[in-house]
Amino acid sequence: MMLLINGEQAEATGLTVLKYLEGENRDPAHVAVMINGEILPKAKYGETVLEDGYEVEIIGFVGGG
């Protein structure tokens, strides 16, 4: 099995979503995370552990106009 993040294999199995984002220097307040097609509430970033077989999409918000 493998973990995919934004379509690429990732070495993040066992990390929480929050720890993964911190390791990638991503601000949790400025991203949306989907796991297996379901939006993950920000309140669950610190308790949701990434597991083999997950397909994760991380979408960043960009400000401006």
C-alpha cells in the first residue's frame, strides 16, 4: 500500500495531518485537506493520522484580487 498526497507517493504514514503540514511549512489556516474525497474539518487536523491507502489532496488558498 501507499499514501498519495496530491497525486504523489509520500513518506507521511503515521503522521497527523497537522504534523505533515508543519513539516511542509504549510499554514493549516490557509489550506483545505481532503482525504479519500471527504473534506477534513480543521479541528481534526491534529488527531487524524495519515494511513497507507489514503488519497490526500491539499489545496492552498491564495489571496489577492
